[in-house]
Amino acid sequence: MNPAIRWDDELGVLRAEARRWLDERFPIARVRALADSEAGEDPADWKELAALGWLGLVVPEKYGGAGLGALHLSVLMEETGRRLLPSPLLSSTLAALALCEGGSEAQRERWLPPLVAGETRFALATDAAAVWGGERADLFVARLGDRFALVAAGEPALRVQAELVLDRTRRSARLTLDGVRPGADALLPTGAEELPARLAPRACLALAAEMAGGADALLALTAAYAATREQFGKPIGSFQAVKHPLVNVLLGVESLRSLVYAAASAFDAGRPEAETLARMAKAKACDVYVFAASRAVQLHGGYGFTIDCDAHLYLKRAQTTRPAFGDAMAQRRWLAAALLDS
Amino acid sequence: MDEHETLRAEVRAWIGCNHPGDPGWKLPQSALEVADDRQFGWLRDWQRKLYDAGWVGAEWPAEYGGGGRPRGAQRAIDQELARARAPFLLNLVGLSWAGPVILHYGSEAQKRRLLRPLLRCDEIWCQGFSEPGAGSDLAALATRALRSGDGWEIDGHKVWTTLGRYADWCILLARSDPAAAKHAGISYFLAPMKIPGVSVQPLVKMTGEGGFNQVIWSRARIPADALLGREGQGWEIATATLQFERGAAEGSAGGQGGGTSDVARLVALARGLERGGRPALEDPLVRDRLAQFWVDETALRANAGRALVAGLVAERPAALPLMSKLASSEHGQALADFACELLGPAAGLWIGDPHAPENAEWQRSYLNSFALTIAGGTSEILRNILGERVLGLPKTR
């Protein structure tokens, strides 16, 4: 496979704008303050995300979205990952993709416009636990036995319980769906097995892009520390025992970004290897992000083990993002089958 | 890539009719292992044939024997040749390191004299950089260049000289000013090899193969016009040469298409093997490792693709070029090691044993893989360079 990578200046503009806005709006002190807050997020941010058009970035134009593709989404996810965005943009995006992939035309027409506008908040519940953004969602795309259904947060039989989470920049909830009886118009036409399978490639790519941004931020954070922190009268980054593991993180981050943009290019060009590349990206992302985070904590030394150092924020994000839509082992199991059993 | 589609089709059609096939005896795995005259003659004829067809030096200027084609053409040609499993190009040091450097730093007379025979394999090039006392610390080299009459007199001891036995020319680093600072006193020469005072002695590699030499320069007189660039500019040009050697700079005249998929070869191997009485491909641990190699091989290729996209390398432009040799050589080594592990006890058999799978090609690949993690800057030196130039870490030392 010789993956071709597409790029244009418009993507560079999106990256620059996203980075500027995120840097200004989410300095790490504010991310920490939101992580420590009861809600975990600020509703004003959600309005801004809607105003920027990011909630509907990949939603087709006829439903009010921007109708953009995988490359645009990858750029945006990479930038939000860099800043540990404490707002469920990814969860909403996955729910939007689920509606696009698996909803009926009537459901798309009814629900995508308010999702894009930020009026109705969506969360995707492929499983009843670890539902990102679940506590404050208005509507769930939730698995109910052998179907998926749209379930309103106000549904009397539905119970939404906030989970106590490791990564407090990404909140989640546990749903109890016993007794929820959706009407026919709330049932998605796509089967319960089929929808996650259809969603997985794009979800893997979005997750891998977000993880690439986080790993890249960790690399910058740790390299800057190693260049200035002195022991034995020298910056610790001059020691090969510190320098070489950081370069190993660099090798991982660069390879991960290449796989992410190769996969995104394949999606946008409609090429058949898109899913393979997306799963490769997710497999690589799981390993690289956790490795980058562990090296960040370790190389910050005693300070790295404290809550004051930012490394642990990313470490927790890496650990909790890893299983979503399949960890590295699960991705490699899929890839091995594609490579060996065809 | 699509802009070269016509060219690619031409190359495919040509190689379809002109593939030399298997000579019926053991070819070396790369230009680093050319050990006997039969191999040498066969490979020289092959490069000539490619040159005459226009597939070598495709992007180099026509006045120096090149094809004058646009940027990217050589890469397209190399990829098509690699895909057709065409044999490698013999004059590696000339095509990929010496030639591009001469194009950049050479005088008009040097370019006119040296480049065409280099492309056509009429003259073979070798590299005189490393010395017994100057490996990773290359600038510690002790070979002397003394002004003598109209030219220079060279005294010194060079090692790791690939193709040294066959070479007509050598890109030679020597200390021309012993009083100057370490890096400043070095000059870069395009030195003739077939002259009095140059003695080439074969070194035997751990594979038992030759192809690798040490060269003793003993009062060897070379002309004034052998100097490349200015006196004392040697370190700068050596650094540029290493950029080409590490695949960090573009400009090669050919032979850089990359192998066909090593993972595909590994899978083919695994398909025929058993572990514990069951097909190896049913072992979930084997499957996981194979998938991992597939991910990594694809990432290497995606890296090569992304390196060409300015908008996606703007933040660390040096990273992908500088990591290319490091990442690919370590991947290749790990993959060959895993192949040997899969072979089980048969990995202990060597070339010629009737029971050695693929005539011990994987064992040979594994041993040879260390050439790539050591030559052109060891993996350790490259990690230092990446840490310092790309991550901005303070210098080691």
C-alpha cells in the first residue's frame, strides 16, 4: 500500500484558526478549572462551537452542516486533542455521524439541523456505559437490544447517572435503558450490529486524530522541560537517557500523523483502503499516546508525579480514549484478519 | 503522483520486456554485498541498460548525461522498477550520494567529466569517510591531505568502503589543515582510486560475504582539480552527503524505489510454517505481530508521502527526512528478526544447507540489516541529531 496524501490551503487555514481560537479560549488554567468544576464544561463554549460551525463540520449541507470531509475533521480533532478540549464536541460529532450513517431520511431532517445549531445536544451510546457527554445530552443515539433508537433525556424510563471518571476533561455517564420503549419513528433503520461497524472507520479516524494532537502536545511539553530542567549541572535533555526516549516519542507521533492524514485522504477520495488505514491509525494512536504520556510523566521526574504538572491530564485522556471503538489489540485483530484471511 | 502516470506506464511496459530475470546464481542483496566479478559484471550491465533506456538520472540536467525530467520523475521510475522486482542499481554511492553532491558543489569541468560515466556505470564510485578511529565521531578523521607540487598527497586508512575493490573514484574526506579546528581543517576530494599508493583490502562481513573493504592511502598523489568546493569546506559537503545517504535530501539518480513489501514476504513465509503442530497463522500472537509490522510498514510509506506535502510538515520540516533511515532500518531489522524467530530451529541453518528455508535469505537479511542501522550515522547518532535539531534539546557531550 502506497498511501497518497491530499492537502490544500483551506485545511491549513482551518488549522490556524482552530489553534488560535482554542489557544485563546482554553489556556491550561481554564481547562483545569473546568475539569475541577461540577459540570466539567461551560455552556458558553458550546454556543461558540456551534457558531464556529464545528458541530456540523461533517454534516451534509442540506441538513445545515458544512458538508466537509475526513481531512477537515482530522485537522479539527487534532487541534482539540492538543488542548484537551473540555467540551463534548467529539461525542456530538460521533452521534451526528451515527445519524448520517444509520438514521432514516426523516430522522436526519428532523434532528441534524438542531444538532448543528447547538440547540439539541446529542450523545452516542453504543454501549450503556462510558457515554461521553451523556450527563448533559438532550438526545441519545442509544443501543436498545438489537436496534438503535433516539431516546430523549426526558424519557421517564431512562436513567442517566454521571460516572466518576479518571479524565475529568471528558465526562461520561451510565445509562439505564430498561423499560425504554421507543416509538417506531425513533427507531433507526440500521441494525444494532451494522451501525457500529459502519461508524467504526470514521470514529477510529476521529479518535486517532484527537490522540495525535494530544501526543504532539505532550512531546512539546516534555521537550521544553528537558531543555531547561537542570541536574548534574546540565539540562537533562542533553543526556541520551532522556533524549532518546523523547526521540522515540517523536518517531511515533510523526508516524501517527502520517497514518491519520493518509486515512483521511483515503476517505475523502472514496478509496477502499480507508478503513484499513483508519484502523492502523487508531492502533498506532493507542500505543503512541500512552507512550508519550508515560514518558512525559517519567521525564518530568518528581514534579511529573504531582497534580501540578500537566502531563497527568494527558495521561488520563490517553488511558480513557484507548478503548473507544477498539484498542490497539482489537484493531490489530481486525487488521490481521484483513491481511491474512482474505 | 498522477502527473507521472504516462511515465509510469512507459516504465512498466519497458520492464515487462526487459526484466533480466534470475541469473541462476546468487545475486547480492544490495550494492553493499557485491563480492565477485560475476556479480559485478552482471549488475554493471544491468545499470547500463537502464541508463540507456532513460531510467537512470532522469531528473539530472541533460548536459551532464541526465534526462532533464521534472521533479518526482525519478521516484516514479524507481517505484515502478521496484514493483517489478527489478534488480538494484550497482553504482549506489555514485548515484545517490556522490552524484547529487557533485551536482551541487562541483565545478563545471567536474560535472562534465564525472557525471555521465557515473550514471552509465562506466565509472564506479566509493566513499572514503569512516576510519578505524573515526566512526560516529567522523570529524575526528586523521587521513592527511598535504599540498604537493600541483596537487595533493593523501595518507590514511579508510574503512567500510563499499565497492572499493571496483571503484574508479572515491569521495574522500581528508584533513588538509592540521592546525585548524576539528571540523574546519577538513577538505573533500573526488579522488581517483586506480593510482599508485592506493591499496584496497577486502573486509569480511559477519555474513561471510565480502563487498566491503578497507583502503590504505600511502603517499597517493591526486591532482589539484580533485578538490570539491573550497579547501576547508569538507565538513559542510560531508554533512550534505550524509543527508543524501540518510534519504534526508532528494536528488538521487535512481535505485531508491524501496523494496517490495517486506510484510507480504513475511506473510508468505508464515503461511507455510507451523508452531506447536498448528499453522503459524492461527497463532494469535503471530497474527498480532504481523499486523503490527503491517501498521509500521504502512506508516513508513505514509511518512514518505506526507514528506512531500508542505502543509503537513510545516511545524517540524526536518523530522521526516531525518528519521527516514532510522525508522526504516529499525523496522527492517525487527521484521527480519521476527522472521528468524518464526523459522524456529531452521533459523540456525545457513546458505547452502538443503533444508534452509529460502536458502537462508531471512538469516542473511537479518545479519545484513545491521549495515543499515550502523552505516550513514548509527541509530544512536541519528537519535542525537533528531533530539537536537528537531526537538531543540541541548547537545549531548
